[in-house]
Amino acid sequence: MVVRMVWLCGADAAGKSTVGWEIYDRITGSGGTAAYLDVDYLGFCTPQPGGDPTWLVERNLAAMWATFAEAGVVVTRQQWQRYAAAVPDARAILCRLRVTPQTQADRILRRGVLEAGDGGTNDEMLAGLDAYAQRSAQFAAKLEADDFADFAVDTDGVPIKVVADRVQAGLVANGWDSFGHRRGAR
């Protein structure tokens, strides 16, 4: 059986998790079968083995996919190839979500303030969020320079449902008739 995989990539705060969940909800809401994996969570550990968790993400993805398959559920180029290879018989399309540095910084700050909750923010926390936004902007620039995605969708000022519509349109433009179905393939 061929597995159809829509892979969303992008820098921090580009909207990957939110858009991914919207797409998952659309597929399952229309009676389709889907699995939602947030790769960011597959490699969180401290200390990071060898400073690069790619191998850990790859192994965790392969193990999780085997579990999903058993249950009947059908950000460099090298990492993407390794991750895609971890899912046997996968037909994958990679969509990169893009965000401008200013919007990215605003989203990171907003998240940090929300997470602080009633405890409020302080200068040290705001400086940490600013440094995080700067690192994330550098990563976004690297993704832009080494763009290996099949297509990209901008997320600045765009409602999540519209971004998901644009992802679906990108899939159609790349040969899929809708989420998870490639034209002419069974």
C-alpha cells in the first residue's frame, strides 16, 4: 500500500502545527483516514545526542509510523530525505510555510507572553524571546536559500483556513486531486 504524506516545513512560528492540525481535521472530518505527527516533538531531549537529533527523529518517526500502520492508519534537504525514507512506500509532497521576519518575531513574542500567563513578562524573558526570534529568522533565511520544497505558501496575515486552502491548491498543482490522493494512483 502506498502512503500519501503531506509534509509541512518552515521556520519557527510559520504556522506548521496550526495548519497541520487544520489539514488533519479536514481529512478526518470528511471521513478520511489520517495521522498527524509534529516532527518537532520527535527529537526533543537534553542533552541532544551529538548535537543533531536528526537520527533520533528519524528512528522515532519510523517507530511511530509502524504503530500507526498497525492501527490501520494509512529542515535541510538531507533531513527531509531521511525522514521521508523512514516511512516505507511513502509518496510525499513537501510544502514550506513562509513567514516574514517581523511576523515571525511578533508570533514568537505573543507565544512567550501567553505562556508567561499571569506571571507576566520581565526584561530577561523579553530579551530571551528576542534572541530566539533572531535565531529563528536566521533559520528561515537558510530555508529560503536552500529551498527544496515542492511548493511554498506564505502565512503572513492569512487566516489558517485560507493557508490550508492554499496548501490543498499546491497539492493539486503537484498532481494530487485532494489531500492524500495522487491522480491516477491507488
